Amino acid sequence: MPDGAPNLSRGSAGLLTLPNLITLARLCAVPLAFWLVIDHAMGAAFGLFVAAGISDAVDGWLARRAGVTRLGAMLDPVADKALLVTMYVTLAAVHALPSWLATLVVFRDLVIVGGIVVLSQLGQPVAIRPLFVSKVNTMLQIVLVAFTLFLAGFALSGPAADSASLVLTWIVAATTLVSGVAYVWRVAHGR
């Protein structure tokens, strides 16, 4: 097994491992995060979002020590993506983020997931390996959500906060677009 590859053989028998339970809790937190933002409880939503990030790090650390399960390997990215996409759509709905950015984030993910499903149905399974630009994009998307929730949750505003938010919004838009194009390019060229 190559270095850095998850060990799916150890610990793959049990479904209710501690890392999987933490991941399930993070997935179950998605509707609560949605409700908190819709209810304009941005401070609480910020706390939940930070807690979700910490839980992601903890379940990953535990899984590497106890062994990654097949369920965990599938559920972890679903929980992460569900929370992130929900936050973009919900923050756009309450006008805390631009709706065009939420649309771009969701569309990129739909193109990637849809492409994988279509290719799999055509008998051409696609190896899912995150690109470096995609990892950077995900980190920046998380930072923008946390920053937006933090500003709204603690009623922080002003020229500096507005400028930082605008710059971060455009950087996230650019990396979202570049990472989406990079995935399509990679699949189209069989890499």
C-alpha cells in the first residue's frame, strides 16, 4: 500500500466506530446549521461550523489510528460537502454571501459528481483524487464561510471587514472556477 493511502482493511468490519459516529454527528448537524443561519443566529452558526471543523480533524485523526472503514471513507466527504454546500446556499439566501457565488460553488460540485456518476454508468470509473487547486479551494471556501459567520455573528462591519470579505469572495470564486475546470480537463484527457 502506498504511503498516505488510507488503510481500509483495519477496522473495516465495524460500522459504528467512534470516527464514524463523529462523522454522522457532523452530518446530522447540517440541518441545525441551516436553521441557525435562517434564524439569523449567526454566532451560534459560527460556533457550530467551528465545532464541525474540529470534529472533522478529530475523526480523521482517530480513523488513521484505528483504521479507516469503507463507511467512513464514503461518509466523511459527504458530511463535509453537505455542510459546506448548505452553508453557501443558506448564507446566500440570507444575503450574507452573493447568490452568484453560491451558484458557482454548487454548480462546480454538481458537474464533478454528475460527471463521476455518468462516467461510472458508461463503465468508465473515475479515480477520485483531489487536485492541489481543489484542496486550496476547499480551504478557502471554509475560510470564507467561517469569516462571514464570524462577522455576522459578532456584528462586525466596516470598510476593512467589507474589503476583506470582497477580496476573499473573489478569490474563492476564482479558485472554484479553476478547480472545476481542472477536474473537467483531467477527466477529458484521461488523467
